Amino acid sequence: MNHIPHNHACGNTEHGVSRRQMLGTLGGAVGFGSLLQPGIAAEIKKQHKQVCLIWLDGGMSQYESWHPLPESKFGGPFRSIKTSIPGVHFSELVPETAKIAHKISVIRTMETKDPNHSTGVPRIQRGDPIDRGVTYPHLGSAVAKLLGPANPNLPPYLWIKPGNGGFIAKEAGFLGAQYGTLALGDGKPPIHIHRPDGVSAEVEAARNALRLKANERFKAYRGASEIDAYETSYAMARQLMARKEIFDDSKMDPKDKERYGTHPLGRHILQARRLLEAGVRFIKVNSYHWDTHGDNFNMSQRLIPQLDRPFAALINDLEDRGMLDHTLVIVMSEFGRTPIINSRLGRDHWPDCWSIALAGCGIKRGAIIGETTKDGAFVNSEGYDIGHLFHTIFTLLGLNPRKTRYRIKGQKLAIAHDDCEPIKEVMQ
Amino acid sequence: MRRIIFICILLPVLSGWAAERLSPRIDKLIVAKAGGSVATRSDDSEFFRRVKLDLTGRIPSATDTRSFLQDTTSSKRAKLIDRLIASDAFATHWTDRLSVMLLERQKLGKITDEEWREFLAKNLKGKPRWDVLAQEMVGATGQGDERPAMKFLGTADHHAMTEDVARLFLGMDLKCAKCHDHPSVNEWKQAHYWGLFSYLNQTKHATNSKDKQTYLVEGVAMKKVDFQSVFKTEKEITGPRLPGGKEVAIPMFAKGQEFEKPAADGLPGVPKFRPRELLARDLTSKNNTYFVRNGVNRIWYLMMGRGLVHPLDELHTQNPSSHPKLMELLMREFVAHEFDVKWFVREIALSESYQRSSRLPNGVKKIEVTRYRTAHPKAMTPEQLLKAVLKATGNEAWVTKLKATDNAEKFDRRGYFTGTNHEVPTSFEEIRALFMLTYAEPAGTPEVDFIPGLNKALFLMNDRLIQDWLKPQKGNLIERLTKLETPKSIAEEMYLSMLARLPEVDEVATVANYLERNNKRRAAALGDLAWALLTSTEFRLNH
């Protein structure tokens, strides 16, 4: 009579976590105690891993980027060019990345499930775990929860995106609102990070001194943990205010701006580099309007170089700064684009066989993974679902996705799809 | 004469209040498990602010605090409690609290917020009974005066209703038991979930073709519900059954005999067997210990800041009450007093356990929160905070009167937070919305424990509304302060208005010193001093 979903296990919601932890990532302090099994927490703390997820919303064509097949019937008009890896070619639209191909890996056999944007974006960004009737966190919130802030003075998960920003709770899923993301709309921090007009730095310092004095008196006779938690949120707010120059576009080196490009994606990837340098744990950079159902080739010619230059610059800069070994960079979308070119010279949604680029933090250098059919339409070796990628990401971040569990109200929830494995070929 | 005496003796016995008062018995059981010294009684300021916040949702004014402090009547606390419980402000505040607890800020179904609030407030102004409220919500049809109660059942989604009834009225978070027995709570079975479900799975919305209103109706239950654990191969079946109760047999009627009333005006026929109506009756029965315990625990939490069983939705033997004997007593008494919410709130408020100071007992560094040795500081709810900020800064009168003009463009809230919208909201409704966006949890999330946050701190620190309210204008606090001469009178007015207490000697000195150093910017300096109290922990917590 009633349909019963065939879940393998189910999870309970969210609030159990927040209840016990008082403060989430937006609040400042992140406790491991109730969430992770003992032992693992200490191990994670020692490591300093960071992530930059470059999200090309709508889907980038694999044929016009990492997997050019100009000779095939689906190849399109662009040439392929040699890369720094002998025998490997990229599209001519990614000349800068072609020069540093030996520093990155490309997986050409992503084989995912969902051809719809509306469901595909969250599905992919949550790693498509087994349905347990709960809403899983997006990758950034998951990492914020599992690893905490890399720099205790900065929020662990920032999202740089065109348009509006603000505190966005919904990415956190069952982890609870405090593991949401602080979104920098067009790269700008929330307005409340700024000292109000008419309040000088001196006055600001003086009135905070008054506040601290009042707090000291109040706390002296009391022991409740709420008191510490509340004070911590202010301490963190002040630290962020003090570091607001890391959000300031005008403080960027003009040479860097030139190298990364002046379009939004270039500026935002440059800003991501600066925030990684400042110690932010996870940064997502969004670029929109990659959904090239019509006029795919002109659009690709305009869009893909906007990724190519700053991505290559980011990899080079991270390497120069000694950060590439602990910083994972991921370039991906919710799916690739169809081999068949439609009547509007566009390519449609294609989850069956598409490409992503990865670098750093234990990703092999110069590995091109996966065999496709000759025309690139289908996987001809092992296909990788998003669950495999999440296993790979978590493993590279020092977690064991087979053992690490979200623990909510005594229940253990897998952090990635139970039936997937890390993609060993792409890992050092 | 003899008759009168006879009545005087018997009446209390008959009406049940001859029995020992509850509050001292609460205290006895709390002290028995304290495991150490307890804090002293709260001083009058501490008590006054706390009880005003808990019973009316508002901090007291400076004038009210002064007169309470000066009142020398020994029974002034009890009198105050009675006065506050009888006030309209009690109904307003407890409407906020119960509404947030039961709807979790979700806007579902056809009943407007205003209708729902009016329904709750009407109850709370009279003699609110927890069992009757629950019965009206769970059994709601949309007919009659209790029509707004149907908001609780939202969109009549069968699973959402099952989970909400279990969690909010039985303290059982049964979400996991949808697909299998609960993995860690042994006594929560999948059969519990589906037993409740089969009381609710005939319920749906239907619209009356005449009055165009939507009602909750029940279809004809023909058979039991079958369910299957994802870990098992065989199916199980259940009819309507409450946790701990007996399964209700589903009666079979001859074709055409199922209905008590035939279909009319677009509404389906009313079946003779209406399981949801039975649920509303049996769920809320005084014999349903799950229901009674949950009711006691939630009201205790609202007053004391922590459930005797905590988390509130984990009422099971593996998560026992911190005070089992007290829980038993409260359950017994709550039933004996017909689930009278006001009676229970009053008894808690009268107890020494409630009236303790939040300051640690002498020589004690740390206490376990489950022992109630001090008053547990509660975070102000978003509603309390907004009112408190406005009242403390003396801007309540004019700000709450701000009305949206009809042709006002829709205010860009997101832009307000990101800096693309430089306007200041011009209606109280918008101001309230900005506060809720910042301080409330997202819809559908319970608000139980205190979750501070970076954005919440930043808002009080730097928001331009707050800065504006700390400038002298329209008779607000800062304007009043600019007219006072001595640092002592300034400090007193400020501390009474904002923290409901008189300043200590060194706090007066701090004020004097700061004003002295900033004598060229006196009004601004007063704003700084007030800002520091507004952002202080003492202000944010109901301690």
C-alpha cells in the first residue's frame, strides 16, 4: 500500500549536531568531539589541507577543453594542441593549461547519473551518497565540518560567486546552518564586516574594550559554556574585521590581475588564491552560464579561455608558494556536454562521459585517466561516478571515507557513497 | 456557620490544591540531586529581568525595575508572577514560543500566521491546556472556532505529520524508524512509525465548493499499512497504534455503509471510522505517559532552559531524565491539574530552583548543567532580542510604529546584507525580517539550544540600524542620557534601561572615566557605552 524507499540505512537530522557543539564554523569554534571517532580527530588536526573548487555552472564541453577529438565526428571546429605531457593533447582553447599539463591530472571518464541542472548541481556537490532520507552537506560544508578551519581566525568555507552573497545556510544540509558558507557576492564580503560609517578605529577599539570589560565581570562569577561560545563569536567577528583587506580587490597586485584576467572568473580565482594564502580551508569559485545548448563553439571560445588563464596561473602560483602539495584544486561542473552537436550548434547535457581536471594535494602530476570510445561519447574503461571522486577527495584530505562517519544522535552516516572507492589512478 | 467551615475545609480537597504546593517539592528533589552547594537566591534585579523575559518576552523598563527594587513587600515576587501570567504580554510571548516550537517557522498550509497566532493567543489568555491544544491540532478539521489549529498539520503530508506528531508531542524523533528499527534507540521500532502513520494516512485537504475554504478530511480506511525494513525480506503490517498502546481494529462496513455523512459541497463523505480523530483523543490522553512526559519536559525547558530530558526529542530509556523522581512528580501533578500550562509555569516560576542566581555558589568553579545548582543562562529568542534591543535603546515606541507605505518597493533584504542595497528599512515589518534572517534558524529547524554565530555578532556590532538607534533622537535612551548631568545618574539610567540593574561602583567609574576622556563628543560617547552593553554577554543572555 505504501511505497517504501529502499534505503540501506537512514539518518537523522541535523540538530543533534548543533545542539552538542554550540558553535559551528560560522560561529568560530569547531569541535570534533561528538562527530568524529576518537583518534581520527587528532590526526586531522596535524594536517594542513586546503581545497579550491572551481565550479563551472551549466557544464563545460569536454571536447573544447580536456578531451579534444578534432578528427572524430563529434569533434567540433577547434584544433587540439600539444601539452607539456608528451603525446597528450588539449583543446586549443586551453593553451595556458596545456603548458602546465604535467602539473595536473585529467579524468576523462566521469560517468555520472543526472542530466538535469536543478537536481544535478546539488547531487554532484553532495557527492550523491546513498539516500538515507536526509539532506547531505555540499562538499564545502562537509570539509568545513570534517576538518574545521585551517586558520582559526577565518571561516573555513567561503564561496566566491557573481551576484549576491551573504551567509548561506542551505549548503550545510543536516550539519545545521552554522556549517553553511559565507558567500562573497562578486568577491565582496558581507557588509557587516565593515566598521560602520562614522566609527573611527580608535572608537571601535575603545568601545570593544568597554564590551570586554563588561564581559569579564559577567563571566567572573559564572560557568556556563554559552558565555564562552558567545564571546568566541565576537572574537572571531573582530578577527575577520581586522583581516578584511584579504577581500579588498584594490589591494591586488596589478601584475597578478593581468595574469589572471580582468573578467569575473579571473578576478575570483585570484581572490581564491589570496584567501588560500590567508588560510581559508575551502573555497568554492562559481562561474555561471556554461550551459551551451546553442552556439556552443562561440560561447566556448569566449568562456573557456576565461578559465584557462587563471587556472594555470593558480596552479603555478600555488606551486611557487609551496602550497600545491597541500592544496587540492578541482575544476568541474554538474556534467559534460553531448557529443552530438544539435541544430543550434549547441551541445546538450551529457553525464555519460565527461572530463574534470584536478591538481595538488596528492593528485598525480601529468596523469590523464580513462579510455573512452573513439568518438569520446562513452566510457571504454572504468567510469567514475561522483561518489568515487568524493572518496578520492576525502582520502587526499587525510580522511578515511571507509571509516570516518558523521555521528548524529548515535547514528553513523557515511561521508561518501558506501559502494564507491577512491580513484587510485589519479592519486600519487 | 458549620456549613461554611465544612465547605472551606472540603473545597481545597475537592479542587485538588489542598495537596502540598508543587514548587517546594520541586526544590526538594532538585536539591537532593545537586551533589553540592546551590547558588544563592537571585537578587531582585536578576529575578525581575529573568521572569519578565520568560513570562512576557520583554526586558523591564528602568522605571519598572526601580519600583520593583524599591518594593519591600515580602510577597512581591509571587504577586509579580501572577500579574505577568495574567497579562496579555504573556499570551503574546508564549504564542511566539509555542509557535516556534510547533511550526519551526515553516509557512505551510492554508492558515495565515495571523490566524494561527490569534488561535494560540486566545488560548493563552484563558486557561491553556496542553492536552486540549494538542488534541485540537492533531484532530483539526478546519471546522469551527479551532479552524486555525489545522496549521500544525501543514500540507497534510502523511510522513511529515507522522514525524511531527511523534517528535513534538511524544518526544520521539522517529525519522529513522521509517525504514527500519532505530539503529541506536532500542525501544524505537519501525512499527511505531507505521502505527502512527496509519492513523494519519487517510487525511487530506479538500475544498468546500460553497465557502471555497480548505478543510482537513479523512478518507475511508480499508486496510492496514504494510511496511518492510530495509534489513529484512518479509513484510509487516500494522493498523493505527500508538507507541505503547494497542492496535486499533479497522472496522469493515458494507458497501455504502461506510459514511456517517454523505459527500456534500465538494467535500467527501465523512467516514464512520476516522482514525485521526481517534489519534487526537488517545494521543492526548492522561494515560499516555509519552505524551504527558513530553509536555512536562517541553514546558520545563521553556522556563529552565534545559529539558529534564535533553535533547527534547529523545525521550527514551537510554536517555533518562536527569531527575526521574521529579519527572514522575511533575507528570502526576500536570495530569492532576488537567494539563494546565499556566499553573505549571507558575509553579516553576515560584520555585527556588527557578529563582536561583546564575552566579556560581561560593568557591565553586564549575557545575554540571544537569544539576540546576545555578540558574541556567538562556539565549534570548530572536523575538526577545529584537524587542530587547529596541526597548533597551529606547527606540521601541517609534520604530514599532513604522509602517510600510502602500507603494513602497519590495525591500532588497539580501542586498542589505551584501552592501548593494544602501537603504535603511522604513517599516517595522522589514526591520523584524532582517532580525529574523540573522538570528532565527532556517525554517524547519528546531530552535532549542544557543547557537551563536559570526554573522549574528557582526550584526549587533556593525549594523546601521543599531548605530542609528544609538544616536540621540526621538526621546530614546541616548537622548535621555544627554540630559543627565552626573556620571552616576547616567550610569544608573543606562544600566537600569539596558540590563535591569543598578551599576556597581566601578561601573559608574568606568562611565565617568569614558565620558571624561570623550568630553568633546559626549553624545557619541554615550552611544559607545550603550553599544558595549548591547553587545555584552550579559545583555544577550537571559541569565
